[in-house]
Amino acid sequence: GVHVLGMRPSSAGNDGIGSPAPRPLALHPLQKVSSTGSLLSLQSPLPPRPGSSGSLTVTSPGSPGSRWAARSSSGGSHTPGWPRERARTSGSISSPSSPISRKLVRSSSAGSLSSAPGRISCGSSPSQQRLLVPECIRTEFVRYSTPLNGPLSRYNTKQVLKFFKFQRYIDGAENRGVAMQGLVDVYQYALAHCCEWLVSQATLSTYSINKWMIGPVTKEPNSAMAEHLSCKKHLPTWFISHYWGELASDLLKSVKYQAEVRSLSSNLTFYWISAYSHRQHELQSDICPDYRQSSFYKAMRTANFKVLLVVNLSTGSALSRLWCLFECLMCCDRCSQVLDVAGCGAEQIELLTTGLTTAEVLAHTYYPGRGHATKVRRESTFPTELARTVMALDVTKLEAGQREDKARILNCIAGQPLDEEPLEEHERYYEASRRIRGLLAGVFWHRAMAECPGQHGMKKHRAFLEELAKMIKGDWWKKCLSIFVGGCCMDNPEMVDLVVQCIPPNLVRLKFDFQHSGLESDSFTGLSQVLPKSLQELSIDVSGCKDINNACVVRFLKQLPDHVQKLDLGLAETKVSPGLVMLSKDALDAMRKWADSTPAEMEGILIAKIASTSQAALNDLAAAQVENDRKVALENMLQLAPARVQGHVRERIKADLALLEETKKIPSDV
């Protein structure tokens, strides 16, 4: 037990040491009684009651009649609610771990008190037992140390916890995906209470939500907001990169619009957002010397590098934030990344997508070419001026919320120790800047190529396209690249030349998508002569280009460099013969052999290919029919009375049916 008594100030100075008052005061209802001994003083931040010194004292055990109490130096009347009332007036009282509560001074009659946080050592002997502060006292210290107003006030914390209770811990930040409904719930709560926070609805941002909601509700359990929204582990399907200073409504609108355009299920789609998925009170794992070990990269890898970048169309703020572009940098080495850009305007949301959406793919399946036309029309209102802000991008000039974050990110890029002062110049800064510019230029490339500025603006637009092509080609470190111009007007050789200018020099894999672009045969043939020497795998899809025929395919194959080891041609909806369409699915050696043959041999090879493919299709159909007949027979046997089929035979029938179902399962990507 520890004894708290009011003390008069010492004549020696303002060190809080005083002599014990002659008369104890009555106990406050919240304080605890124990039998302890002599007196020691503990300085208190409480403002003094009129006519008293206002100090609190602590006594060590050993003196009879000691107890937990509060008294004034005057020893006069006692106000029952004074400690609570004075705490409300002053706003705080120190907790056991605060510097004030650890300022313990030696008394004349007792030994010493230890200044260790949360523990008090009593007695004059070093061997005397160390005692913990009682739980009720610790609770009261925490209560009085909590501010009356502000984000961490007891009232605000209780209000948020009432709606967002902690459910369970989820290991690994990459496993804390948030559903759409969770984002809606948080935003609606913030919208309803932002007036209490003195925050306008027009300026409500993720910073405000983090300050008033996420920070207070996750402080005590040291949790992530996602652990208050769900008790289950949800693997993210999309990674959201955005600037916290933008409006929270823009973020929610962007996520909703992207889900609508891409036909995403609200129950099966989970988003990784750093404000929700990170434990905000332990952010040591945000940046690592190897960024592949950071939680950001792990979450992005779990989402298969499907990223949604949210940008303000008027300010382009996310394109000037170091955190956002550092996250984009993690995608540069991927061949199959999907980077969508959602632009938040004053009236509506614009969206640039990588490739076609699900609805556009279905439209293209039933009516070839309609999906690409739909994409061009949907993205036609996205402002291309936003891409101009990327042209002068320099990672050393980007902004970050805290100076320490910028230093750690730059050191991570440069491969330096994270806690050191970042270098002003480094070759990896130059590399990172060029790679990010190339990545973002590739995102805007299809939108820029599809624009038709008219005769007067063509010269200016072509200069803009040349700048974009220069940025894409400037990523010398890129090993694989996909260039999508499906649905654009590629019947002009100058436009094809712009596409060729995009090819970096060190590529290993390259994919062209010219579907329904009107690509001419001469332009198609010329592509084989501009390939980099390091290229090994090539994919070209010219489906829907009516000028492509057998002759131009032959010329293309004869001019194709020997270092290309794999070729994938898409020749549907062209003038190419059906036999060549089937042959294009074979290995490159078979196509080279066909191109080097005489015209008569070419025709014979294609006829044989059609026959073999047709026979294989017939065999597959016959095998499918046999399997279906066997399945029907087994199901009919199960319908017989149990007396007519023995138990072990029935189990064997069920096993055979299960095996048939397993073999008939179709992969999800077919």
C-alpha cells in the first residue's frame, strides 16, 4: 500500500517537499484505504484548491493509520467531489508512467520511492519488496490523464468504440483487406460526427478520419482499423494508393465507380488501404531496407499487383506525393500488373483501366470490336493534361507528410541505411524517376493514342505522344512490356512509328495488342525489324485487322530475328486462312518451317492441320459423350432401391461420380 496525504510546501523551495499536515482529510470515494506509514511527497499537476497547497504525498508502509487520502495543507473542510471536479477543470492528472508521477522525493521519516514507471519501491533497505501501484489507482491516473476534449478524449473514444468494437487480431498486414461496406460505415460515421470534431464536411479527409476515429479506437488494443471492421482474414483483391489529404468522399466515390465499371462483387472484393490495414501505433515495418519485405509490397503481391491510384483531376496531388509513387514503383518489374487511375473531378469520377473490363470483354465476345470501342468512348473524357505533370517527375522533389518518411523512402531507394540523412543525388534516384515516369506514361498511352484532336491540333498532339513514347522507352531496366492500342486508329504509318518508339532496348518479353485498330499489312510486317536484340518472347494480337493475310504473315516470319524463341499470334477476324489460324497456336519452329516451304507445301500443311484439328475436336467430343453417358448410368444406379445395390457397390459408384466431376471442372480463366 502507498499513502497519499496533502502536504504544506517546504520552506526549502518549490520542490514539492513539505511536512505532514496535522489533521487528515476525509477519504474521497474513489480512493482506497490501507495501513501504511511515514510520508513522502509526490508532486501533482492539480491546481490547488483555494487555501491549500494542492500537492499530493505518498507514504511508505510502516506507519500506523496511513491510508490513501487527499488532504489540503490547511486541514480544513473537505469538498467530497473536489478531486474529480478539479481534474475536470484542469483537464489532466499525471499517470504512473508520466514524468511528474515519477518525481518522488525522499522523506525524513521513510526511505525512498523508486521512479520506475508503474512501480513503487518502499522502505529504506534495498532488499525491501517492490510493490505495484494498485489497479484502481492506476485506472484513476489514466482516467485523469485523458484529455477532456480532442481526438483522444474519453468521450470521443467511447463514441467510436461503441460503433467499431475490436473483434480479433489478424496477423500480417497483407491479410487485412477491407470490404466496401466497411469503408461506407467509416465514412458515414465520420460524416455524422465531423461537426463535433469542428471539421467541415467539405474538407473531411483521410487525415481527419485517422485523427478522430482510427487513432483513438486502435490505440488501446494496438490494432488496425480492419480488425474492428471484421473478425475474419480477408486477402485483398485490390491495392488502393491515394493521398490522405484528399477528400474522403472522393476516395469512396472512386472505389465505388471502379467496382461498378469492373463489375466487382461487393461481397468478394476486398481493398488494402494503409489507413485501415496498418496498425497505426506500430509503423516500424512500413519501410524496410528491402522494399520487398515491407507490408506494402506483400499486400500488393497478395492482390496480384492490381492497383487503383486515386488522383485529383484539378491538382494531381497523388502524382506529387512520394508515398503514392513509391508504391507505384513496386509495380515496375511486373509484367502483369493492372494499374487503374481514378480521377476525381468536381462533378464526376473518371477512370483509366488497364485493358478491357469484364463487361467490355463480354461485349467483344458477342460482337467483336465493340468492347474496344466501348473502352475508347468511356475514357474519352479523361483529361490528358494530367499526364503532362508526370513528364518532369523527380523523386527527390516529391512531397511526404513527414520529413522522416521522405528520408527513409529515399534511403530505401538508394540502398542506404534508413536512419541516415538522405543523399542529395544518387544514381538510383535517377533510375526510380525514369521508371515511375515510364510506368505512368504507359497507363496514359492508350487514352492519348485514342484521342483525335483534329487537323489544327494534330502537330501539338503528336509532340505530346512523342514525349510519352520517350518516357516509356526511357525505362531501360524494364524486361517485359505490354503495349495496348486496341480500338485506336492505327491505319496511319506515323501512328505505328510512335508505337515502335516506345520499345525499351533491354526487353525480354514484349506484347502488342492491335485488336480492331485497322493495322495495315506493311506496318505489321515492319514490326519484325524493330525488335530489340535481347527479346526472346513476342506476342502480337491483330484480331479484327482486315488487311492482314497469309502473305504478310509469311513475310513477317521470314524477317523475324532468330533470337526470338517464342511467338504468339492472334489472327482471328482477319483474312488469314483458317488453317493458318490453327497453325499459329503451335510452336514457333512449326510456323518457321511452314513459312520456308513452297506454296504447294504450305497449302498441304494447312490442310493437314485443319484435318488433324478437326479430328482432335471430334475425338474430344466423342470422349465427352462417353463420359456423360457413364455419368447418367451411374446416377441411375444410385436411384435404385437400397436392397438391389450392395453397400460397397454404392460407395464405389459415389466415388466414380466424384472423380468424373473432378475431371470435368473447368478452370476459372476459361
